[in-house]
Amino acid sequence: MAESDAALISVIIPTYNYAHLVTRAVDSAMTPPAADVEVIVVDDGSTDNTAEVLHECTARYPQLRVVRQANAGASAARNHGIRLARAPYALLLDADDELLPDALEKLRALLAANPAVAMILGAQISVYADGRERLRLPTPVDAASPRELTRRYLLTKRISISHCCSLFRRDLLLQRPYPENLRGGEDIPVFAHVLVSGPAVVTNAPLARIHKHADSLRHDRQNEEQRAAMMVHEVFAGLPAECQTLRQRYAAQRYLSLFRSALLAGERSTARRYYRHALRLSPLQALRWTYLRKSIRLLAGS
């Protein structure tokens, strides 16, 4: 039997123009090589020397699987890797991040103790550009109904899920692929689906080092209302019927995020319009104190 046929965990590394960093990610997933772990790198049409770097990686790790696709975005690269994977569980590792040396060993032990788990959430070490590091522990995920879990994740932000330090059942990722029409936040519909589809296990053991850097997509505000509507559609397309009553509140939440971005950009009239729209959609969501106090300051300064 080939090693990949017996794999328990597939580590999938999407990469685009990260030739200077992808080796670190590969090394962290391949050291030491393990028969129950397969590592797949999906090169999303890089235009730098990523192909050459990955060729060097396969010379050192013959079992490493490298595939190249025409540039289609991170979601398409993740989906491609998930389809190619053979293990029942998948870990999505960004090319600029790295697993900690004992991460896979800890995940094996957790899977052995929790064979029915849909998701494992671990701690992470955030690494900042100035060299500072901060341990971030995962949020608890207590047993609850799908609707309640959705409310905690989308509306009250009591549940946090991240790539690199999370393990997912691969069949659930195949059921709800990453939406390739979104640019930014495309993980939210996937995480919401997995969250309501089975039990989660949380460990305070750090599993990955996440390197923080400027994210240009986060500040891209072109067509932001259209993208907010697309996000609401994609999130609730993957959720069961009992969760659909939260859709309008989540639409309000997306407008509150736009409100906050407009405030930060100094666009007071736009911020005012977004807040009023959120208030019409869901007074319950818009009148949460964290947003209400900002709206009061905005109106007081008008």
C-alpha cells in the first residue's frame, strides 16, 4: 500500500508567489516524514521562482505532491488540493506560515481519542513583523444546536476558527467547497458549515506559527456592498434550515462591518448610511453596544 493510501491527515499548502517562504511551510509539514501524513502543495500559477523552489523540495521529499494550476485564487487552490487529497482529515496550511514540530503528533493523539470529531481547533503563536510573538488560545466550542453555534460564530464572535491551527474532516470540505467567487472572507462559509456538521475538539496546545503581515484584500473596498451580499448568500447556502432565521441578522452584521470600515476611512456620510441600513435589517444586532457607541460618536460629530 502506498503511503498516501494509508494517510490520516492531508496537509494542503496553497501558494502564489511565495518562493521565499514556501520551503519553510513544506519543511514544517514534512519533518519528520510520516506514513500517515501526505503533503500537497498547489501552486496557483505563481510568476516568481516558486516552481524551481518546489522542484528542490521534491528532490528532498520524494513523497511530496506538487501540482500547478492556472492562477484562480486561494479558494480554487484549496479546493483543488482537497479534491486531490486521500486522507479523511485535512489541514490547510498557508504558504507563509508553519506547523510547530509536534503539531501532527498532537493531532494524531486527539483523533485517536475522538474518532467522531468533525473539527479540531488548536492554539497558535502569532508572529509580528517586529519580532513580537503572542500565544493565542482557541475559543471554547461547547455542545449546542446548529443555530446556537451559528449565532456564536457569526453574530457574537464567541467562536473563532483559523486556518493552519485547525483540522477538518475532508468530506465536509468537499460538501461545502471554498466559494471561488469571493475574494476575502471565503473561509467563513466553510468554517460555518463544518462547525454545525459535527462535534469539535479544542486543545490549548499550539499547533502553528502564524506570521502576520499587511493584507491588501482586507482593505479593498471596491463593490463592498455587492460582496457583502454575496458573503451572506454563500454562508447561508451551506447551513441547515434551522439556521436560516439568523440570515437577516448576519446581513446586518455585514453592514456593521462596512460601517466600521467607512468610519476608519473617514467617510462619515457613508458610515451613517451603512449603520442606518444595518439598523433597519436588525435593530438587535445594530444596537449592540460596540456599534451603538460608535454611531453615537458619529452623530454627535455631525
